[in-house]
Amino acid sequence: MCGIIAARVADDATPYLLDGLERLEYRGYDSAGIAVRTSTGGTETIRSVSRVGDLRTLVAARSGDPFTGTGIGHTRWATHGAVRETNAHPHADCSGRISVVHNGIIENADRLREQLSAQGHVFASEVDSEVITHLVERALAVDPDLMLAVQIATAQLEGSWAIVVLDARDGRMVAAADRSPLVVARAARGDFVASDIGAIATWAETFVALRDGDVVELGESWTWSSRGEVVAVPFATPSPFAAEALELGDHTDHMAKEIEEQPGVVAEILDRIADRAVDGQLWRGLGLAPFERVAVVACGTSLNAGQVIATALRGLGGVPTDTVVASEADQAVLTPGTLVVAISQSGETADVLRALDRFADRHQVLALTNNLHSSLARRADAVLDCHAGPEIGVAATKTFTAQVVVGVSAMISALVASGRIDRSRALALVGDMQRLPGLLAGAAEASLDRIPLLVSSVRDASGFLFLGRGAGLPFAAEGALKLKELSYRWAEAYPAGELKHGPLALVTDGTPVVVVDNGEHKIQANVAEVRARGGFVITIGGAGADVPALGRDAGRLLSCRTDVTDQGMSLWGPLESVVPLQMLARELALQLGCDVDKPRNLAKSVTVE
């Protein structure tokens, strides 16, 4: 959610801070700010409750002492305290010497605030993060070493944190992390700190991720401690993507770009893993013990992807599955022999990580993530990389598709390795999957002209129903989620057979009802029920559908699913349906004047519970 950037460079730090904050905008935020050391040894803090562009304007308009090359920046997504400038980061201590930016939640902040206030510390904000500045200030009053002060301060915290502390007096900078992501990097231009490598990828080709309990001082040489003990600086890791991958190119928005990238992403994934899925080596390489049951643990779009993966496992191998909403994991009871498949695009989803607090000691955990350096990856027994590349749009598109393809491939490999299916069947199943890039491209082609016209007919509707049956249901759920996220209109997904048990009361003249028609034989009767009550039906299916996007292989319209060898993909659903569903949500949002890359109140990396 919140974003951190820090720089120690030879020239003015503000361009780096502002550029980094703009690259962090996709994470979601409601205020932004920077604190930069000045040439006279002070710190100037500039904050805004508008966009980073407004902050850039404020910086350009300032007058005063020149800025140095040492500074910190932050984008805040409000948790403690209202959205106002005094609650925006960075925060300072009583004297203005210490400035801090913080991601995470300090669970014992109220108790610490009471103690510090009783000792004479004066607080300027309502936020939990400010206690860190005063803890560092108190520690410095006893010992002048900044790194030791940060270690003392963080030892008193409960919760999660990624922080950067700046001392205006001497320009020292210390970073620390526990259960919240933070990376440091050394490049030709200087040292950088960020909550996301994408924020600094333009300047840094390698990075080091802080592990829980790490405290690092940046300087001519780095000093690195882990749980209070000085350790060698870990080896740097190459950046997982090129800086140009973050640029829009010829696209109007990142979402459009990322929808278009899906066929290529899937093709690359299959090139990497298809052969190893067929012979079981993909699974064997994970080093996991045999399982009798699988529990998918995830949130939001990742939960929908997990539903598809679970459907594949049941349909292809007859393996029983559970689907656990991560924020409700306390209510779940998992049987012995259950493998937990934890899914998170960022690998930092707080609800998923807290769910593992409950499950990890008793069950093996397989992480499915787009970030191999994440907290989830570190905590799991085995990890699968989604290989989706950077995704800037807050609403997930290509990461959903990648999660499904990697997850289903892994389950096919597991079924081969456990003897539940033979290699010849796996070969046929993976052969079917090789058609996916063409199917996704064909779906985009079929949707391009139809979606804008359909959206213009329903743009004034206050709410939408999304229907599916069987393997199509998780895709209907994902379509409804996308529309809610982007257009701010109500959208609910239901099994089509549940219409007569309540939701049909919502249908009146013109009510938009989006139907994922993947050939389930009873769905036409459900469509007839809607039409009989005046509903405006939009079918996404094969030939004859309002959006004939299913089974269309790169411009060649095929009969819906009947040509699939062994009906492999029909058992886990029409993945290409997500393309028109994503395009539908995006088009409605655009026609309503919404920002499709940065929907309100939402964040890419959900690091709070």
C-alpha cells in the first residue's frame, strides 16, 4: 500500500525522490511527501494530500537553502488518522533533527505514545508512525549512534514496519524492516532505498532485500545487522525487470498495456514450464511431500485464480480442495495431509501472511507469487514464480492469468508425480494449454469492437449481475470484481442456478447481466429467466454470443470447447473469458471518467489487515 523511496546521491535528491514516488503511485495512496537535508544541515519537509504531481509543483515553487543529495519520500494510504497534511509522511521528532517514513502498522503505538508523551515528547499527528521518530529521538539522547538508536527503537515496536530514518545533523540514513518489504541498492548514481524495486529500477540494476529484523546504515560502506548482530552485507540480486518495462509506450494507460501483454506472458510461461509439467519434474523440483488435499489461501483476484486452480485439481485428478478467504482463516479447519497453496501477486498481502501464522506449522506451504523476494516467498516451503513481469495497474490483469497458468501447470505436474494421471494424459493437457496464447489474442480481437458499444448501452446502470456455471463461475467472479474496482458500480457474481433463490429480485427492465457462457448446458435456461424479466443480457461465449470470445484462436472461430483434446481446459474453465471481462470493466470506467490505473481507495500491495 504505502510507498517508500530514499536516496543518497551526489546532487539534488529531489528529482530521484519525486520520480520514485511517481513509480510507486500504482500501490495506492492518499497523500505524499518528502524530507530532504539542506545545505545548512537542516531538513525541509514538503507534503501534499493530492497526487505526486502536486507535490512536484510545490517543490518547484519553494525557495530557501539548496537541497543536498540525501532525502526520503513516502506515499501514504491512510490507516491511522484522517487524510490531512499533518498525518502525511515524513514525520519528525520534537527537534526536527530526525525524519522518518514508515510502511506497516505499529500495533502498540497507543501505549508507546502515552509513555513518550508522559516524558515530554510532543506529537504533531494522529498516526502510529510518529512514535518511531520519538523513540529514535529518545535513544539518541542516551547514545549518539543513529544505527544503535534505530535498533533500540525497533526493538520496542510490535506489528510490522519498513522504515527509513534520516538524521539532518550529519546526513546519516538507516533503514530497517520487519514483516514489510524494503530493498536497498547501490548504483553509479548513489544509494537508494525503496519498498518496491520498480521505484528505483531506472538507476539500480541490482538490489538487496531486507529480511525481518534487518537494520542497515547506508554510507560509503554499508553496515548491516540482523536481529541485533552485525553480519556481512548479503549478495545483491539482479533486478527482475528492465526499467523500460514500466513505461506506457504507445498505450493510453497501463491497464490497456497489461491486458494486451497477456498472450505473450502466457506463451513465455509455457515455454519455461510446459515440458517439466508433463514429466512431473516441475512438481518434484519443489521438494514437497505428497498431499491428500489442497487448500487455496488468498484474497481478491488471487482468490479467484485459486478457485480456477482448485477446479482444475478436482476435475483433472479428483483431489479434494478447500478455498480459504485469507482474512477469515481463523475459521478454517484443515485436515492432516493438506497442502496449503498461498497466492499473492505481491507476496506481501498481510491477510495471507497472517493466515500462514495459523497454518504453516502444521501444513506444507506452496507460495504462488510474482515476487520471489517477498515475505511470502521467504516463509513458504516452496515457491512458484508467476513470471508476469511488472504490473502497474492496481486492478490485476496479467497477474491473474499468470497465476492460473502457473498454478494449473503445477497441479498437472503434481498429478503426474503422484501417479494420479499418466504422462500421456499430461501431454494432452499441456498440449491444450499451448493454445492459450492464441485463444487470449483471439478473445481480444473479438472484443475490441463489441465492448465499447455494449458499454454505451449500460453505462448509466447502477449495478450489474455476473453469472456463470461450473468452471465458468470463478471467471464471472473475477469479472464482477474488476468492474467494481474500476467503475465504482455495484457488481455481484452468482452461480446462474442461484438466480431463482434471491438475486432474480434485482432484475428489472435494463438490468445488465453479464453471462460467462462456457457451454454449460443449463445456462441457457438461466439466461431465458433473465430476459423474461427485462434484463439486458451480455453473453461472453462462442459463436453467436454477444461477445464471441471463447474458442477463437487468433482470428479463427472454433466451436466452443468441443475440439479440446480430452476436454482438458473445459474442466477448469475458459481462461480467455477474462479478456472481454477486463475490457468491459476498463471501458465502463473510462466512459464514466474514472482512473483505470489508480482506482480510489485501493492499493496494489495490500500490506495491512
